[in-house]
Amino acid sequence: MNTSEKITKAIREINPNAMFIIRGSSPDTVTVDGIEWDDGITPIAKSDIEAKMVEVQTAYDAQEYARSRKAEYPSIGDQLDDIYHNGIDAWKATIKTTKDKYPKP
């Protein structure tokens, strides 16, 4: 998750209706100082955004195992084909390999 995504998610969690633009040279180099609020929007304190960004990053990091699993699981079609040809127990063994490789924290 790049910095721009973290800032955006943090703002949206604080105020889902906030209208803003984040200015910066790249998504990884922007800062909360680059936020421009649309007219009529009460700016959110930078400290509140930064604190929420820490929460957002912590939640994102906690789901690393799920993102890794998703990338390695066969497609649903392939999984159904595996069940049809090899049975549920063989399918479970295939899935377990990935689950064991990326356990829940």
C-alpha cells in the first residue's frame, strides 16, 4: 500500500464524504501536507490523519497472509475441476498446502 492509498483510506475512514486532492510527485512521496480540501469541507487535523494511517497500515499488514493465499490459490474453476476429478479430500490437501504456507497470524 503506497502512501497516497494510506492517506486516502485514512481520510475515508474518518470522513467518508470528504472531498480532497493529494498533491505530490508520486504516490509514495506524498505527505499529509499535500492535501488540498475542497471548498466547504472542514479539514481533518494532520495528526488525526497520521494516527489513522498507522491503524490502516496495521490492518493492511495483518491481512498479508490472505493476499498471499489468494495469489496462490487455483482459480475457482480449477478448484471445482479438482473436486470433480479427484474428490474433496484431494482438493482439501491442495488448499491446505497454501494455508500452511501462509498461516493466519
